[in-house]
Amino acid sequence: MKKALALTIFCCLTRNAYAAEVDIAHGQLKHAAGTVWSTQVIAAKNNGQPIKTLTIECGFFQGDRLLAAGRENADNVAAGQTVYIEIIGVDAASADRTDCRVSDIQR
């Protein structure tokens, strides 16, 4: 519970830092049959200047319980471009939701 609360607070405090630069939208949360992981596809639109590396992080939750976290990068994102990033949560087969954010932008 403390881990989930800490991640939620961290996400809320840092979410606005990049909110104007990159819009994110969640795709369907998928569970790979016969495995222990889940995947979340994120569409990220660059509203600002070109980005060398865009990093997205997701927490995978079952209710309020954090099961896993994943991070992935997209490189060379042009201004106005939308990229699709697949985030993997290991040991998150029972996740029923994700909370994702832009965690870093390198120019």
C-alpha cells in the first residue's frame, strides 16, 4: 500500500511538468495468455520542439495495489508527431488498470 501511495503521489507531482509538451492517451490494457505480464500501449503526441528521447512510465494496478511498473522510450520524436509506445508490466497479469506519465524528455 505504501508503494502504491508513493507512486501515485510522485505521478501527481510530476505529471504537470511535461503536460503541455506531450499529450498521452491510453490504449487497451492487455494480458498475455499463459504469461505473468501485461502490456499497455500509450499514444504520445509531441506538442513542442523535437524530442531526442521521450520516456513514459506506467504503474500497473489491481484496485489500489501496485503490482508492477514499466518504462519505455521513444527516440527522435518530431514536433507534432504521435508515437505509440508499448509498456510491459512483469508480474502484472491481474492488473485491472494503469497510471502512466511522461517521466523524462531529453532534447
